[in-house]
Amino acid sequence: MSGTATGVFDPLREQLLDAARAFGGDGDGVARFLAGIVDDVDRALREELEIFPVCHHSPASALAMARRLREKRPKVVYLELCEDFAPLLAELRNCRLPVALQSFANELDGFPKKWAPLSVIAPITEASAEYQAIAYAQETDGVELVLVDRSTDHVYQWDPPEPGGPAEPGVPDGSGGEDALHGDAVGIEIGDLRPGFAELEEHLLHHGKVRHWSEWWDQYVEQPLAGADYATYRQVMTLIGSLFRRLDPDARSRARNERRERYMWTRMREHIAATGADPSDCLYVCGAAHAVSRVDQFGLRPEAAEPFEIPPRTGTRWRYGLIPSSHSAIEAQFGLASGSVSIAAATFAKAVKRGGVTPFRLKGRRGAPAAARKKAPAGAAPAGAGAADRLSGFLARPPALDPLDESELLGWCVDIVGLARRNGYLASTADAIAVFETSVLLAGMRGRTRPTPYDFQDAAVTCIEKDRVPGRRDVARLCEILLGGDRVGQVGYESLPPLARDVLDRLEPLGLDLGKRTVQRALLNLDADPGLRPCSDLLWVLRRLLPDDAVRPIMGARELGERSIQESWDLAIGRNQRSLVELGYEGVTAEQVLERRLRSAVYGPKATAAVALRAVEDAVVYLGARRFADELGARAVELLAAERTVDDAPEVLRRIRRLLAHYRATEPELPQWCREFVTAGYTHYCTLLPTAFVDEHSGVRQVAAMLGFLLGMESLALSLGCDRAQLELAVRQSHPEAPAKVALLWAAKSQLGLMPLADVRARCDELLASPLSVPSFPHYLSGFVQALDPAPALAPLVVEVLSKAFGRLPDAVLLPWLPKLIATLKDHAREMVPVLVQEASRTFPGSLPALDAWTPPWSGPAGPAAAIAAPSAASGPVTDLLAGRPAACEAVAALLGHPVEWRAVPAAGGGEAAALVARHPGAPEAVAALLVR
């Protein structure tokens, strides 16, 4: 410990010890605990460097800070905030609070790759002590603001994220709506004052007759300290910090706090030694729990100068910026009650309006001349602000009860009724009176004469909402809006990263104010105004990068080979400013960010051929970069050759077909990577085909996609040097057992000519005729339907087999079998069913009478083979040539070993055309005479 006890708090210490002995006996640890709290306060107040304890987003802390800064006029302010946030503070004057300071890292060096991306935020509101210190330092000449807390890199070094949990234990993630403005970033706060275990918090809430911790803090700390003098505020806040610090059961939390305190005291001593600053002209602003630190490095005295070695930062490159924040986002980030930050802001504004304190505010813009800034007159710092004992009197006397402010409460009641009526509630003047009386009643039941905003909220819910919520918003939310609302901040144009400014500049021809948080409609007639095409290109790139609700197309499309001439967009870029700012951490332009993301996805550890083909498609559609697309395509060839599974075969087939069709329509020849992909895929899938047929983990859809690739691109693959025998050998080596895969194999053999179609039809008839195979017949049909992609010529056979099944099976077999058939086709052949329906529409008659008289072609009587008339020999120049020179045909037949049989060719009768000419001989003669002329 630095220094010796002053004896100022000896009477208070004795009183607490007497009370402890009376209740717990001499050996009770309560006495040592209470004496330790008083010692912590005494030690913090006698430190040479004045310590200012604060609580995060506390109006009492902000008011006390404004008063103290105007009294003391410190020349150096040490602030508990990440030291690498210092360059961002000058940008706050361009923003509308609340905003959050953010550090972001996407490419990690020294941390596990699975942690990416890393994000740390520190929200700033106007009703906070840290903002008062920042505004004072920037608006007062000759004042230096020094951030002394650990860097954002050390946040993740010392507090690694738990597996499967949030980035920092105990910090909830924002979810949905305005609560998602911070995303999943780690929140840094100044002065987290909350009980460390649930039993104490439950005890305080029960005896304080409140529902949640925010209400207890407002009732028993904020309100009594809002008008207190600085000495009382400082001693009480230090006492609370010591209490909660000593009661914290979490060893990890205590170790984290001690590391931060060693870091901060080391930085302050280094700064004082380097600059020669007088400690009496300095002010240390930190959380109340850190003000009573017990680490060895505490204080500036020589005996407290044991060095603390600060570990170096990792090689991770952090990017910094400002993102918009909101009251609800701060509440969700730090686990506060809904509406508590808004109520704190309203309390601060009310205290300022009442007078007695003038807060500091940032004015003007960055770069304004120094003469335009407000220069505060220098003032002397009063010595020994905390020398007298103010705790004894504060703890001994009951809290001052504020008188009922009827005008304020009446205004709330009238306004909430009007707001409720606008949101669909049937509220009236009687409800306003009921809310007023209920608020007073609830306050009296809870031991306070003046209703708090929480009492008013409970009364409004009781009297207006009643038993159901017919409106769009519940009454509790309406009360929050009435008492201050969920204020949402905005980052100014000058403080945005280059990419965000570039986006706003390039979209300026749209004539919209993209800074607004409302959804705006943009209409682009690209045919009439070609100058809007760059805006359209950028919007499609942003559509690929930003959340879905930020840039949403209403009309128009952008796909391979497709460009719209008119487009309509719903733009909410102002509402998604955080995403746009974080996009600026990855590059200078949106196109550069998209290129980096595509390259990262293709070369990442989870990259597959399907992912690479999608990246190629995005590069062609959004970037129009042929060289970059060729690079990604070459990577796709490598990934396909290295794959050992066929899970992505359907997506690979779909995407390569689209890319081949695009290049065939737009390029004189296929790119080299496309030819290599087809040849590599042909060899790759031929190699894996026998294994995929028998592998239980390979589905029917995957095997059908492989066959679709092999059979659909067979001609292109053979023209590029592939061997068809490899495919035939792979099919012959396949011996599946699953019914659907057996049907696929039959279809493949039929397509390759290894099995006649008549044999396939005969095997299907055998399956329908056997009672043992009928239950599994839907799976065979699923395989046949999947085979329509690689073998489209099977469509008539599938229609035939289905028709036979519905025609021959009895109802006792067909009705239980039908739901299974429908479910199988829905799950395994959803895309091919329309092809099957189209084929059925060509096969069956189109009208009901025709259907009654229609005989299916597969049901007609079949005559003996000898009765089938031989086709008549064709007539024409070829026939006449062969008949005139029979020696050549006889020689070929003798070479092949076939007997020679010549049939007489009947004279061509001419048919109906010849009869028509014979009946009207005048017409040919007239034509002949015309041609002779």
C-alpha cells in the first residue's frame, strides 16, 4: 500500500466493526470485510494522482465529471479506454451520438484462424463520463487526453473466446433489429458495476422492491448522487466499487481486472516520466472497481514502481473506424434492462435543464480553426477534494425523497395515452387518470414519494395494455419511446472509411439521401439513361456483399448473359451503415473487397470445386474480369481433381453447364480452364463412379449428377481427347444394390448401348409382376426420373412404366404405395418431375372423349415377327446407282461374309402428288413452257 492511513474514516470504521461484532461475533469475517472496504476508500482517496471512479453510461458520473472538470481544469486526462482507439476520438465531432469506436481484424496473425473476424467496440453516448472527458480535452487548449487501457489486440490475447460461446464470457450478443448494430463484437465498457453472483443481486432486488438491476441502480445510486457534491460522489462510488470487487466470485474476472490495472498504471507512470507532467494537474478516469485496485503497481510512489512487462502485440493487422450505435444495442450488448439507457439519457438531460452544471460538448467539425473553438478559462484545482469524511453522513441519513412533480407525471400520462391511440389502443382520458393514480400508488408501495419512470411504465402497462396487445407495439415499448426513445447514432461522411465514401459518391446520380435510415426506392431506366449503368453495377456488387435488407432488387436481374434495361431497388444503406463501415476495413472499393472475398473462398481450407465455380460465375457477372475468372477456373480444376467425394456433384454440374453455355454464346472458343475442367471431370467421375454406386453415403442425386456430367458432356470430352472406353469400363464395373441406383445403372447402360431398351422395359415388367419388388418400386422410379437428366430419351419409358403401374396394380397395393411414391419423387427428383409431366402430356390425349377411345401404344396386340412387313426399298439416285452397278455391293458382301440377295425395286407410283398431276396435265405443261422461255 502506498502511504499511511489518514484517520479520516476511523469513526466510520469503528461503527462498522461494532455492527459486525454485534451481529456476527468477534471471529466473523464480516468485520474484516467491512474494514477492508473502508481501507480501500481511504487508500484510493489519498493517492497522489486523483482517481475519478465512474460507472458505464451513468448520468450521475457524467454530471460529476462535468462539475469536476470545470473546477479542477486538469492538463492531462488519463482515460480507461483501449489505447489504440486514440486516433478515432477526433472523428467524434463529425458524428451523431451514440456511436461506437471499433477495431476490426479479418486476417489474423497470431490468433487461430477460426476466430476470424475479430471485432471490439466501445460505445459512446452523450450522457457518459468518458464523453465529457473527451469533449473537454478536445475543446480546451493545452489539454492532453491519454488512453491507458490495454489494446484491442491484448483483449483477445488475455480473454480468448470460449468455444461455441460469445467472444467474451458474460457479454451477450445483440440479436435482431436495432440490437444487432454491434453484431457479435466484444464490448468494452468503463466501470461495470454489478454484483458478481446472483444471490446478492436477487437480495438487493427483493428488498429494493424493483424488477431488475438497472432500476435498482437508478433508484439507489443514480438519483441520490445526481445532485451530490463531488467529494460525496467520489467516496460513495469508490465504496460501491470496493464492495462489488471484493464480492466477485469469478477468479477469471479478478485476474482480468488485475492485468488491466497493472497495464494502466504502467502506462500512466511511463507517460509522467516521459513528459514530466505534474500529478496534481492530472486526472485518472476509470471504473469504480479499478479505483480500489490492490495490485502492486497501484500508485505513483516509488515503492509502487515495480515494473510490469507488457506483452507485445501479435502480427494481426487491426483496422479502426466508427460505427453507428443505439440505446437498444448498448442495452443488448451489456445485459441492461430494456429502456435503461434511454431513461439515463433523459435523466441527464433533465438535470442539465434544471441547471447547476454545464456539460461539455464537441462543436464544429474536424479541421476547424483553433480560434473557432471554445476556450475554457483556466482554473485552479481545489486541493484535497476527498479529504473530509462524507460517507458517514451519506450512509447514516435516509435518502432524500423528491417531492411529487405532478406536472411532469401528468405530461407523461397524457402523452402515453395519445401515443397509445396512434398505435391502435382504445385509450382515453380515463386511462390517463388511471395511469397517474396507479403510478403514485406503485411508488408509495415501493417506498418512494415520487414515481420513477419504471413506476410510470408499470402503471401504463397495467392500465392501457390490459390483457392483450392489439397494437403493433406493446405499451412498455411506447413508454421507452416517450421517455427518450431508442436514439440511433450516425457516423458522418468525413469519418467514414474510403470505401464507404466511394460508395456514396458513386451512387449520388440516383438523387437519394442514402444517409437516411428509411427504405428508399430507386428507379433506374438504363436504356433511356445509360449514365446510371455504373450505379447498377455497384448496386449488384453491394447486393453480394451487404446484408439482404440493405440493397434489395425489386425488378431486374443480373445473371450470366442477362442484363436488365430497367431496374427497381429498395435501398436501406443508412440503416446498415455498420456493415458498410466494416466493408471499408477490407479494401478501398467494393469491387476490390468482392475480389478478395472470392479469392479467399477459393483458396481457403474449405474450398471445393463447387465453391470455385460459383466464384467464377460471380467474377463474370459482377466484376466482368476475364483474367480473374480464368484464375479462379484454374483453381476449380485443381480442387475437382483433389476431391474424394461426390457430394457437390449436382452443383458442379449445374454451374459448369451454365458457364459453358455462357462462353459458347459470348466467346469464339472455350477458355482453357473450361476444357481442362471437362477433361479432368470426365476422368475424375469415371474413376469415382463404381465406388459412388455402392457407397451408402452417396445419394441418388449425386450419382445422377455424375452420369449427367459424363453423358451430357461426352461429345465435348471425346473431342478434347478423353477415351469412351473409360466410361464404359466404369459402368460395367458398377454393381449397385439400392433400387434407385440400379435403375440409374440400367439407364446409363441403355444410353451407352450396353443394354437394349427392350431389356429395360422387360425388367420393369418383371418388377411390377413380382409382389416382393412392388413395395420398393417407387425407388426404382425415383432412379428412372433422376436418369432423365443424363438420359432424356428414357422419358417415354418412364411414362410407360408409371402408366403400367397405375393400370395393373390393385387398389390394395396401389393406395399404400402411392404416398411413398409421391414422397420419393418430391425428395429425390423434384427438378425432373416437370420433364416427366411434359412427356406425359405429349403421350396422352388432350381431351376426355379421346382418352376413353385411346389405346396406349404399349398395350396394342403384337403380331409374330414374320408377319411384320419388310420395309420397302427406298427409291432415288442412290438406289439407282447401286442397282446399276451390283458388282461393288457383291464384293463388299463377300468381304463381310454375308449372302447377296437382290430385290426388285418397284417403280415409284408417285402417290397423291402423281395422281393430282395426272388429273390436271395443263399445269405442268404451262410450267414447262414458262421455263423454256
